[in-house]
Amino acid sequence: MDEATPFDDLISSAAQDAGGWLGALPVALVATSSDGMIVRWNHGAQDLLGYAPPQVIGRHIADLLHPGADRSLGRSLWETAATGRGVMGTVTAWHRNGHPLELEIWACPVPDRRHGASAVLVFAADAHATRRIRGSSAVWDGLFARSPVGIAILDTQLRFLQVNPALEGMNGLAEAAHVGRRLAEVLPQVNAGEMEEAMREVLDTGEPVLDRRRTGRTPADPEHDRVWACSYVRVEDPGGRPIGVIASLLDITAQERDHTEAEAGRRRLALLSEASSRVGASLDLERTAQELADLSVPHLADAVTVDVLDSLARGGEPGQGLAAGVALRRLGKAPLSGSAVTRILAPLGRTLTFPAAAPYTQALAARQPFLIAHLDDQAVAPAARHSPKPAQLLETGVHSFMMVPLIARDLVLGVATFYRTRRVSPFGSDDVTLAGELAARAAISIDNARLYLHEHETAVVLQRSMLPQHVTPPPGIEIAHRYLPASDVNEVGGDWYDVLPLAGGRAALLIGDVMGHGIAAAAVMGRLSATVRALARLDMPPAALLQQLEATLADLTEPMLATFLYVVCDPATGHCTVTRAGHPPPAVAQPDGTVFIVNTPPGAPLGVGGITFTTTDITLPPGSLLVLYTDGLIEARNRDIDERLAELTSLLTDSRQPLDHLCDSLIAHLVPASADDDIALLAARIGTHGRTAHREEQR
């Protein structure tokens, strides 16, 4: 100790450095001789009672008591000094300003080596402040000992000074294992670096840090990761200097697990919702398979393949069994590039053959998901006998793997395979369930695509078979015709056309469109076509013929509508009668270059009922073109119908061009892409005497 340092200053600075009671409570230090005479009076005593040292040194300590107080203090102190015992108690002193002050005192004897007598060292403090601090300490002690929240006190070097029982339980270590050590030394398997950085921030700035996450494992539960919410507050002495940090910890592992599961559930629902809107909307087999693969990466897996039975991909039916193995066509794969995993896997369009003993075949035969949560050499050994790919996948970092069969309407259609390479948890039961739900949606869509393709092809065959196979117009009329079915992604409709000879060298040119699609529309179209042929042989007037067609539709179990255009031509005179039932009007191109749309009442579609049909008479010069068509030729998205009719007439200005060339030109210019609807087209040159030409081209 430096003897030049005053004793009072040493006491003061020591109290401040100590913190706690001594740092927060002003304490007076008074020393008396063995007879009770004051011999030392420090700054704390002056601050407490208001007397300067010269005013009290040499006086008896009892003189400082309140005039009405018991004057036995001197005798007690003397007895204390004489017997060598300490004493504590509460007395009322008299402040220099003239008011009483209740003090709590602690007195103890101090031997005097030179004289052999005992002096007395007296500590005094404001009794009210003492009781308040003592009460606060009791509350703190109770809170510290009984709180379910983990509490630790650390010094400015972030070494543990004290931990409560709750924290002992969380960490699985006694207080003795903490004291004097830092967090990284006590718990090496938690993110100690981040936590100490937060505590240093608190020491430097004085701002509390709240709800920092401590994660990892402790001796209390060494097999599982846990999560704690930590808060840090700086502890200061009365001078505002930092003397440590108080840390409070709350175990929130259960809440975090619930939150994680809820988030995972929300993501699963979002993924399933997206699958409902994206997968299978096109009714296209290849596109549906690719949509499943694209949707699953990266939300569920890092790489995905979708394989469909080869027989199904070729347009056939699902196989009858898997006893002899299985052939699968790869129709979906994601990501398509930039992945070491997918570079190893077979490309799109490749047919893969698996023997009966291969895992792929077994997964399909079992009709159950196949999961290898932790992929390693032992796990891939059965498949490695059939292919080197499993070992190569291990080398690229694949650590978890699952296969889910595609099953719809009790038919096995294929399999979806999922690979995981990222440093995340392996596939678990929740992932298998999610993959199964995605696969089920895709399987239904794939089967719908299969059924639709079958129906589409059936409808096309049916409709083609019902169109006229050999059209023989009477002399004086040259014809050409085309039928273009809707593209594969659109259903076939009920468009048809025909040319029927009538008495007197006349001919009936007709075209119609049954509203609706698929087999039903094609069947009704065939029924109407046969009815028209029968009625035309009776040479029935056009309006009466349309009334009979109306009755034919009325006989159907399910109501149907059809548009119809019936033109009776006499090539000898050029006279034509036009009767419409809601169908687009015919176009005429005369030899002089005049082109126009025939102005005739539109009528209502057949099947509406209660309609009277009217006819319009026109006379065409020899060599005029008459063009009949269905709405698929002139209707287009985002285009006005008048604009489309103007385009049609602009293509008819050269009436002398060959009719086959004219039909091809109309379709090429008006329908440049795949057709959204069926197109039927019938072109006739009226009043010619040359060779009649006719050719049907179906596309």
C-alpha cells in the first residue's frame, strides 16, 4: 500500500470498486479511543452528519447523539473495547443542521499495539437507506435463487462470477464449473463467439441487448440442439463505470420447434396450392411431368426426376405387371442445367429399363414411397449392382434420397425421385408426405392427360370418318376443301362440310359447326350430316330442311346447338339461295375483282327452337368464287371480327387462282399457329365448264 495515499481515500475507492452494498450505500467511518473520544472522522462521516473533522475530533462520540437519546452509547463502546466484542444497532444522531438522523452502526474493537488498549472502529450509515438496500438485496437473492429464468453475473472480462440454479440446470454444470471461466470454455458446443460479442457491445455502449439466440448443445442434453433467448444488461458502480454484465436466459426450444413446424406447414400448404394451379393445367404429359420437377426444386429437393411408364409415354395403356421389370421414359428433370447431380442422371426423353430386382421396380411394385434418409455406401449397395450412378451421386454430395410412385385411379403410372445435397436435415416423414401429395396431384393430371389424349384421338378419328370421303360436284362447279382439327391441347369440335347434287344440275354447298367439343360433338355432327344428306335427296326447300335439322337436335337427350349454312347453286344461271342458322356468312369473289361478304339474315343456331329461317337470293357471274368457312378461320384472340373478315376478303382478290392454292393461302395467313378451334373450309368456283377438281387435305 502506498503510505502517501490518505486512509479515507483508500476506503472510498475500495468501496466503489467493490460495488454492491459498499458501492451503493454511503458509509461513515469513525474511530474512537478506548474511552470513546473521536480520533478519526472521514469524508463519509462529514457527508452523513455535516460536521467537519475539526468540529468533532477530541469530542466524545456520545456528544453526537440526539439530546433525547439514551446516553449509554459511550458505556457500550467502552464495554465493547474492554471485552473485545463487536456490537451493532440503531441510534438517533443529531445532524449539524439541527435535525435528528437515524443511523445503523457497526462497531468493533481495534487493538492498539503500542498502548495495549483497544480503540473502536465505528461504521455508520443512514438506517432508512440501509433497510431499503437490505430489502432490495433480499428480493434479488430470492429472485436469483428461485427464478425459472437462467441468470448469470459476469465480470468485465466476461468471466462467470455467479450463476443461479436455473442456469445450472440449463447448462448441466454446477456453479463451480462456471466461476472464473468464459462461456466458450464452459460450453464449447454453443455459439459462444456471437454471445460474447453481444456482451462486449453492452459493456461498451451501456445499451441492453435483448433476445439474442444462443443455440447448441449442453451437458444437460448433449444429444439434441436447443435454443435460448438471451438478454444482457450492463452493471455499473455509483460513478457509472461498468463492472460487469447480468445475463438472463430463457429456454425457447419448444417454442422454436412449434414455430419451425408452423412455418414448414405454411410452406407445404403454399407449395400444394401452387401445385394445384400449375401442375397439369395443360393436359400435356411431358409438360405435367416437368412442372412437377420444377415445382419441387428447391422447395423440397435439390434435384428431381420424373419418369413415366414407357408404354404410357408412347400413347398406349399402362402395363399389366412388373414381374419382368419396367421401362420408364424420363419426362421431367430439374434443374435442367448447372447441377452436378442432374448431369449424372439420364437426360429427358431417355427410356430407362430396370430389372425386376432393381429398387425402382420394387418401389413401383410396392406402391409405397421409398426413403433412404442417410445415403451412404451401404445404402446404395443394392442399386450399385445395376448401375454406377448411385456411387457417382454420393460423390456429388447427395446425402438423402426418396422415390414416390405416381399412382392415379389405382394405376401405377411412373415414379418421381428426389435428391438432397444441401447442408440441411435429411428427408423425413413430413417430406415424404409432402412429396406424396405432390406426386398424387401430378399422377391425376398425367392420367387425365392420358385419358384426354385417348379421347382426343378418338374424336379426331370419328370426325374424320364422318366427313365426306368423295365429293363429286355437278358439272359447272369446281370445288376444294380443307379440314384442320384443333391442336392437341384443344378439344376437337364438330365442324363439317359437304357438297350434295340436286335435281336439275344444281348443287347444295353446306357447312356446319356443332357447338361443343370431343366425341359428343363429333357424334352429333355425324348425325346432322346424315340427316342433311337424306333430306337433300328429297329436294326439300332450304328453310324446311333447317326446320327438320332443328327437330333432329330436339330429339337428343342432352341439348346441343349447331350453326349451319346452306347454299343451293345453279351453275348454269349462277343463281344461289343462301340460308343461315347463326353461321358466319359466305364470301364472294367475282372475276372483275369485286369481293364482298354476302349480306343475309344471320338467323339463330339450330337447337334454339321457335325460329323461322329465311333465304337470300343472289346471282353470281360465271367464274365467281364462293367461300364457306367455320368460325375457327376468322376468330382470333384480341382481334375484332370485322378486322378478320376484312383480312379474309383481301386474300380473295384474285379469283382466278387455283382453288387448292387459295385454300392453303387462307389457312396459312389467317391461322399461322396451331389452331385453337377446328377449321372447315369449302371453296367453290361457280359456272365453270372445265375439269372439276377436288382434293381433301386433312392436317
